[in-house]
Amino acid sequence: MLEELVLGFWLALGAYVFWYVVKAKDFQPLTLDDLALTWKLHKHQTGCKSSCIHDLLVRNDEVVGFRCECGHEFLQKRLITQRAKVVAQSGRLVSFQNTSGAMENLGLAYLNIKKI
């Protein structure tokens, strides 16, 4: 009887470790560029006619996703076993209204976000 309990324990532990390595996910923060690009991609792929993001989804004081006016919800996730994406950021605040770089043609401004 004890051998069967020990075998069951090891099988359960093995299943948990497999789940942890393969399936368990955590939230990955979005940069402003990623947020704008993801929203623009959502609008293009689904034919969404929304003029703005309904609200930003925040976890631990970091933006991890958004909710569109059409009801679509996007959360940026990564596997727990993956390294977190490190983004070099300067000490100044970067706005959506930046007129140079990748944000220029993405069409997302602060006016396009209703609630944070």
C-alpha cells in the first residue's frame, strides 16, 4: 500500500512539474510601441471599427494588455520558464503622440484610450 502511495505522489509531482514547465504563464509588460502595434493589428485582422481602446489592463503597475470597445481583450503572456523581455527605456516619459520613429504611422494617441 505504501509503495502505491509513493508512486502516486511521484506521478503527481511529475505531472505538476510538466505543467509548470510547459503550460504555466505569467504576464509580460507591454511597451507603448507594442500596445499601439497590437491594437492596430487587432483592428486590421478583425475589421474592428472602434475608434479607441476602452481601457488598459494593468498588473503590478505595468500595462499588460487592453480591452477594445468591441469587447476584445488582449493580455500579453509568456511562459514562466521563459526569460522576461527586457526593454531599454530612457528616464523620460514617451508619449503616443511622438512624431518620430515607429509610433508615427500607428495612429494611436492618448485620446484613443478611455480609461487606465
